[in-house]
Amino acid sequence: MEKLPREFPFAPLVGVGAVIVHQDRVLLIRRGHEPLKGCWTLPGGLLELGESLIEGTIRETREETGLIVEPLELVELLDRIDRENGRIRFHYVIADYLCRVTGGQLSAASDALDARWLDRIEWNANNPLALDPVTIRVIEKGWRRAQSRCNVVQ
């Protein structure tokens, strides 16, 4: 079966992202490929045919970070549409999930150039990695949900 082209597709592509909260920090990766090549963002990628959103989140996170995660809940469903000269260059529908680490060892892999944990102040106040506003919004929503879950358990 032929894959849909990522660039200038004829239909939206479905992707997943992981908001991984661990010890009050969130994990980001530096993308090695377009779209957003060189930018810091959440781990994730495209679903494979026959794969559920949860399975895709687990697989993509493991491939990019070496970590094994458990997706806990959907944080946000969003569109990423990039236009170029009146055409749609990229169009992704992305399901971002709050995840917790259950195993593995952190190391940037697959198409991730780097991976690092960020404290809340780093994505809010000074934003040293020049995160885009959508990524910050999703991180903040995921972080708040993780905090709420901890407060319920304690």
C-alpha cells in the first residue's frame, strides 16, 4: 500500500504526541525532520495503518526517546496546517496524550536530534527553546492535568 506523502498531501495525516510529565518536568525533543525541523516539540509522529492512537503514542515515544510510557488521557486534539504559496504543505491532525514514564532509558533516537526535560519556568517565563504557542499551550494543559492527578492520589 502506498503511503500518503507528508509534504503537499492530498488528505490530512493523523499523528500523536506525548506530554510526558515526570518529577514535575516535561520532556521535549528537537525534531530532525520537517515539519518544524530543528525546533523543540513534544515527542510523537504519524500513526501506522491499523495502529490505535494509544499504540502509536507508545511506539513513537519509545522510538524517539527510548522511554516506555503509559498514555493516561487525551490532552488536546488539534490541527497543524502549514501553507506555502497558496498550497497546503503539511496538514496533521494530532492527538496529544498525557503520559507517565513506566520504563526505558532517555536517549534521543529515530528522528529526534536531542531530548531534554524542562521545568515549568522554562516553558512559561523565559522560553529559551523558542517553543511555539501551540506547543506551550498543550504542555501547560498536560502539566496541569498531571498535577490534578497527583493531588487526587495523595
